[in-house]
Amino acid sequence: MCAVLTLGLLFAGNPALAQERRDDPPPPPPRSGEPRELGRGGPGRPQRYSLEQAVSDQAQLHTIAFDGLAFLTGDFGAATFLPPGKVCDFFGFQYMRDIDTAEKGHNPMFLDRVAGNVLKTLRDDQRDMIASLAHEQVGQFDDMARKRWPVIKAFYRELGGDLPAGSTGLNRDAVIRCVGDIFAFDAELSYRRAEVFGQIVSSFTPEQRAYLATMKFGDFTTWPEVDVEPFKLPRGTERSVNVAYMTYASELFSWHAGSLEADVYFCPERHGTYFGSFYMKDMPAMNKRDYDIGTSVTGDKGKAFLDILTAEQRTRVTGTLDLQRKALQEIIDVRRAIAVELRKDREGGAADHDRVLALGRRYGELDGELSYHYAIAFAEVNRTLTEEQRRALVAARGLQGYTSAPAYIYSQPVQGQVTLPDTDHFFFPEATAIGNAK
């Protein structure tokens, strides 16, 4: 049985991790005659982040190679580590962070500032709706995190050759079904969030709308500094509920003030999140309030991984670009369809529940297809590594002295033994690997 991604709510509450900066390489400047957009660099400079950039071969290869380094040098526990913003991300917040003209999008004050303004502006009954949603969904998001564990375990079994007796390897269809289940649950939680957000937006007074209109989407400098303490949940409230409450308040603004394009946007790391790259990237920042993750980490370490490989090994990794191309383009279409449906709640209508869940499942199937290709490529590379290459990869990982927990609920370590359901069903029995493109 496969588990679903949990909302990494606890990650959002960690000051160090909140400072993570996006490090995908920016696209080249526009050629003469191409449009220039208002983006992170300000007027007259090219937009740094876009869907076009996210699905470019350069950004994708950097991310896949970074995943490969993390997977081959990490372990199951590290692979379960996940930022919360990588689930239920149809409300424009990631885009608003990435394009912020003040470049405060990945600073701890960003979420607190926007959430504080929203909570100050809402009435008691509107704040109560956000609080109720936080209480309702926190346990579900934790469940979603655990649902990822079986497929991660299966990938590590493939990597280490720990296959069921007579098996020929991973079953692509089983992986796709599992991740489809995960994303269907993600869609269920997103549907509920849009439902509550829509009710709040429809109850805005003219004064509330006018105040929120003074806060520009993607421009932190237009958000007044406010004391959020009077609007937080009562003392003694579970920390994860508090974090969810603040997260929802910030997303309410990005959804209300943003656009369909902001909701559809994703960064390259949104997919194939089962290989431990977030642990490798973020652990040095944990519990360090002033730590700022470098903007070139993914690109530099991804390049280091590819440089250590032989030409033949590199071809196995770069070959995933063609294998995933069709699925990656369909992901954009599916995300757009989900965002269009959810935005019906914002406009006073109602999203089609069954359609959202069906689209969410399809989204997961596509993510599962991508992840399957990565797992197979990484396992094939692993089987051909020399001891010298293995030592070089560990050095490139750069986490000497770090030991992962048995598993993580987002960024919170799970103590004690982790019990997993049987994962044999992820593998082909005996020699029936029909369609197993290895």
C-alpha cells in the first residue's frame, strides 16, 4: 500500500529552512525582440523564474543529477525528508516567493509578514475558519508524508539489488499507481483548502479588499510590518497546527492576489521528490537561524555528480530527459486544469470534486513515471561505479558528520523504528518484466 505526500508544515515553521533560496539556473537573457517581463530583477530585466525555465533541459538535468548524487550517497531516512511547499502547491505562493522583487521570498520574515497582514485584516469568524482548517488537515498531511515511504523503500531496494526472489526489477506500473494514489490525496487536501479559501474570499468586505489591494503580489516592500502575535492561535496549540494556520493565511493572499499562471507554476524540484536531495541541500541549514543556502548548490553538485561519472554512465542520466519529456509537458496541462478548477471557488462557484481528484491522480501517475525513470537510471549507474568513484561522490555530497533519522515527517525526525508495509508488490515477479524499459 502506498502512502501520500504530507504537507511539510513543520518545514515551513523552521527559520533556517524558510531561508532556502531557489537555485535553478536562470534562463538566458531574451534575444532582441523577445518580450521582457517584470520579475525578480525589476523593470526591464528578464523574468528569472517561469514554467519554460523549469522544464528546460538545463534546469531539469541539474535537478536530476542532484537527485542522483543524493540517492547514491544517501539512505532511506534522508530520502523521506521533504519541504512542505512541495505538496498542495496550487495557490501561487511558490511563484510569489520566487519572483519577489525585494528577493525576500526565501527569508523567514516573508511568510510571517504576509500572514500577519492577512490575519490582521480578517474578522474573528474568518480567522476561525483558517484555524479550523489547520486543525482538520494537520493529521492528514502527516499521513500523506508516511504514504511516500513505501515507494522510497522500493527505490532503495532497486538501487541495492534487494529484489524479491525471482524478480527482474521495479514494476513501472506499480510505481505509477502508488504515486497516483499519493497525488490524489494531495488533490483532496487541495480541494478542501480551496473550498475554505473561497468561502473566506467571498465574505471579504470592501474595506478588506481595499487593504489587501495595497499589498502587491511579488513585492514584499509593499507589505507593512505588523505584530502578528495578537492574531496567532492560543498558547498551548500544537506547533504543527500553528504552522499550518500561518501557512494557510499566507496562501490565502497569494491565491486571492495572484493569477492562474502563478497557481500553475512549479519549480524543477516539485517532481521526483523521493531521492533525498532536499536532505542533502537543507540539513546544513537546520536550526541555524542566519544560514542562507547558496543559490548554486543544485547546479554545482549536479555538475560534480556528472563529472565523476564516465561518459557511458552520464548518458544513462542524461537519457532521462528524453524519457520524461512528454510526461513533463502533460504535467503542465494537468496542473493548469487543476488550478482552473480550484479557482472556481475563488470566483464564487464550486470546483468539481471528482474532477480535481481524477486530475490529481493523473498528476501523480506522471510524477511516478518520471520517478521510475530516475530510479532505474540511478540504479544502473550504481551497478557500474568503481570504489574511487564512490569515494568521490561521498566527498561531493559534503555532509560528513551528519546522520539521518530513520525517517522524517517533512523536516521533523521520526524517532525509533519505522515500520513499513511489504514492498514486494513494487517488483516484477519472476521473468515477467513486460514493458519494464530497463
